[in-house]
Amino acid sequence: MTVAFYSCHTYEQPFLDAANHSHNHQLTFFSQPLTPDTVALAAGQQAICVFVNDPLTRPILQALVGLRIRLIALRCAGYNQVDIPAAHELGIRILRVPAYSPHAVAEHAVALLLALNRKTYLAYQRTKENNFTLDGLMGFDLCGKRVGVVGTGKIGAAFARIMLGFGCHVLAYDNIHSAVLQEIGVTYLPLNEVLANADVLSLHCPLLPDTHHLINASALAAMKPGAYLINTSRGALLDTPAVLRALETGQLGALGVDVYEGEDDFFYADWSDKPLPDANLNALTHLPNVLVTAHQGFFTREAMEQIARVTINNLTCLEQHQIPINEATVVV
Ligand code: NAI
């Protein structure tokens, strides 16, 4: 099958080519994101493959149908960027990669937390200039602290296990209580109790209508003063202006984010030579107690191999209707 890949960076292509070895699809890689202006690049292809920030809105889906393209593979797990009712109506089939190394994202959340707590990013800059002072670099022992985990699915569970290994008390909030996690020491509590008690709060739930701006002004006010907040899930879980205000007042001690509401306009592109036309993102990147990474939680060798393998297999399933599809991959 001929497939146009959008938002496809050079670091992804070797993984996709290797996974395609025994499938023989014809892959065309575009570095451009999928937009109303770039959708025409897919003319003549039988399918497209997109990434986390390529919006599959109704107008874009309609444009694809105009090009006779009704098969889409997502190279990611989340599908909040898909207009599912529109895809249904238009007879479009969409598959995703339901899981790829939850450890990659969980370990990145831990990396953000450790860097913020022990100020390794500040120390790195200082020692590069032969400044070997310690002023302002003091952190705290994670051992014995209470760590709140919102969403204990694959990634949240991996994060909770790491935190238990650090000697933390893990307080979790999820509608589904994992017996396995409870057995190893995780305590499930209502959200307000997790917020009130956690020294560190890490978000691992999906972006859904009921989790949009889950961490808003009132949630922040309910948190333990000075708590650290980590978000590797989706940007819109945070009400960013409210978070900025909480950072200003000290209600929030530090913030580590791998995701940002509105990241589609900026992440995966180089903005270093021009002003950033987003005051909130600009504020976040310049605060000393905030660490922003550009949606790289998934970015490990193991996860890239898994994403490529499942994506190419999904394309083969879409092409050959007789192959049974893993239900977990089906978006529409
Ligand atoms: P999962 O589906 O295994 O787990 C999600 C958990 O959240 C489930 O246990 C579910 O019951 C829970 N949940 C749903 N609504 C909730 C709510 N209102 N409050 C609390 N918990 C709720 O998903 P997985 O694989 O663990 O991924 C979690 C999220 O991580 C994804 O939705 C995605 O947004 C994000 N992600 C980020 C990546 C990155 O590179 N930074 C890469 C992959 C995923």
C-alpha cells in the first residue's frame, strides 16, 4: 500500500523502514505536519500515517475523503486529536499504537521530577561556567515523601512502581483500582485527598472532557503548598494561566511538563531564532523552577521500535481486511 507519513522526522524513518522490511508498503515521508494546506501532499496515496499533534478535524478528514483516502494509522496512543464522530460518518478507519513502553514516559516523568528537585539543570549551567557554588541548589529527599498519581493505567502504574522503589508513599486517584498496585503499597484515595496530601503530583490520565483543566485554580488551591507538579500526559489537563499564578505565589513549588496546551504550534519545531508568540509558554520556559520538554516522553529506542512495528502492522491490517485487528488498536 502507498502511505504518506506526516510530521515524520529523520530519526523515525530508519525504524519505519526496518519495520516495513517484510511488509513492503511504499512509504513517503513528509516532515510537514498535517494541516489544511498540506493535506493535498497525500494525493495518490492509499493511506496516511500521522503523529500526536496532527489534527484529524472534520475539514481535514473531508479533504482526505476527497483524495479517496479512508485509512489512517496514528503513530501514537492518544487520539484526542481525532474528530471521531466525523470519522465514523465519513467511513474512515483509524488505528493507533495503544501501548509502547510505558516505562519510557514514566521514566521521563521521574527525570523531570529529579531534575527539578535536585536542580541538575541549574547545576549543569553553573559548572559549565566553572561556578561550583551550591547556593539555591538545595533539594529534598524523595524517600518518605507522599507522591500522588492521577491515573494508574500503564504509565501511571510504571511511575508508581518507580516511586515506591524510591521509598515514597504513593497515593493514587483513578476510577479503576488496581489490586496489583494496592498489594505493593499504593493507596487509592479521592482526588481531593490526593491533592491535599501529595508533596509531588504526577498526572497520567488521558485528556477527556472530564479531565480538561483538571488542575485548575481550585485544584491548585487544594494542593499542599509548595508541592511539585509533573505532567507528561496532555497539556490541557492543566489550566496553564492558573498554574502560572500558583507558581508566582509559591503555592506550587515547581512544575515539570512534557506537554503543553497549544503545543501543536510549537513542539517539534525550532523557534530559537524568533520570538515565541505565546506568552504562557514563554513564561514557562523562562521560570527557574519550571522544566519544559517538548513531548519527548515516548522518545526511547525501545518505544520507537514498538511504534514502528505496530504502525506498519496496522497499515497491513487496514490494507488486508482478512487480517484480524487487535481491538486495542482501533480508534474508529
Ligand atoms: P492507560 O489507558 O493505560 O491509563 C489511563 C488511566 O487513566 C486509566 O487507568 C484510567 O482509568 C485513568 N483515568 C481515566 N479518566 C480518569 C480521571 N478522570 N481521573 C483519574 N484517572 C483517570 O493510558 P497510558 O498508556 O497509561 O497513558 C496515559 C496518558 O499518557 C495518555 O492518555 C497520554 O495522554 C499520555 N502519553 C504521553 C506520552 C508522552 O510522550 N509524553 C506518550 C504516551 C502517552
